[in-house]
Amino acid sequence: MSYEKDMMEKNQRGEVIPDKLDIPLLKYLWDASPLSFGSSKENYHEFFKKISVLNSFSDNELRLFSKFLHRREFITSEVIFRQGDSGYGFYFVFQGSVNIYANHLNPNKDDLGELIIRLDQRQYFGEMGLLEEFNRRSASVVAAENTVVLGIFKPDLEKMLEFYPVLGAKFLRETALIMANRMGHLTREVMSLKRKIKELEQRV
């Protein structure tokens, strides 16, 4: 069973989803301070500031946003979610990297299929599973090495919208922009492939 599917089933049974990222206020304020330096290890504040989808958030908004995230460590080759699973969360790569595989011929097979891309630190994935009601994962995501991921699940987003509606709306807007940009990129790729196919047909 994948990590995401396990979290979804725990929530359906009414269990508390574990590994909640809970940064003490004073520690977060210290990390955000210009006086905080000298550590070679990136702290959460620095990490969030370098994420493009979060770069419009204020320090206080980032601190509040972090309260809804879950931290999970994965060992090499551990599955985060599988192609065909119900989408449930949106993930940020805090440390390490993940591989994305797609098997379009038979998504139910154990074989993960073809390696599509590797995502490294500060990249993100899974946003469609967070926003779409009946989303099915179009690819499998596996830890390429020992990796730390920060995830936000659908119930977390619902709580954010309930308790911090402005923050939730801002996050939804940024997430929708990610999807729009990716759809735009996909459209351009399809148009480029169509042109190449047409050129090949004309040569035959």
C-alpha cells in the first residue's frame, strides 16, 4: 500500500493523520530572523521562501500554512502514491528527490512503467489530487533516495479554509495557477507533436 492511500484510509476510519509538522512559534520567528545564520541545514522558513508557489506569502502566512503540513521520511524506492490511486494530497520535496513513473498500458500492474522525470528539493507534485473531487493519479511517485516530503491533504485544506479563509483562498489561487501553467505547457507540447506528425506525413 502506498503512503497516500494509507493516510486516506486512516482519515476515513476517523484516525488522526500522523507526522503533523508543528514548528514552535519562537523557533519559527528565530529562523525567519536575519540574526539566524551559521547553520548549513536549511530550515523550514528558508525552504518555504524558495518555493515559487509560496513566495507571495508573508512570514506569518507561511507560519500558519506550515501548521497544516505533514512531514514524512521515505527510504529509497518507497512508494508515495501509485498511478490509478485516488488523489488525496499535494507534496513538497524538502530533502532528497523523487521519481515519477507512468505506465499507460496497464496502470494496475505492479510494474511502475517508464521513468518520466525526477523532482528534486523544493519541487512539488500532486496538486490535482488536492483540488479535484474524483481525481485519479496519472503517475506513480517513488522516493529516488532517502527523502523528506511535506504534504498537505484534503482535510487539512478544508480546515485551513474554515479557520483561515484568506490564507486558504490564497493557497488555492496559487495552486490553480500551477495547474493552469501545466495545462498550458501540455497544450503547447501537443501542438508541437501535431506539427511534427503533419510534417512527417507530408514527407511520406
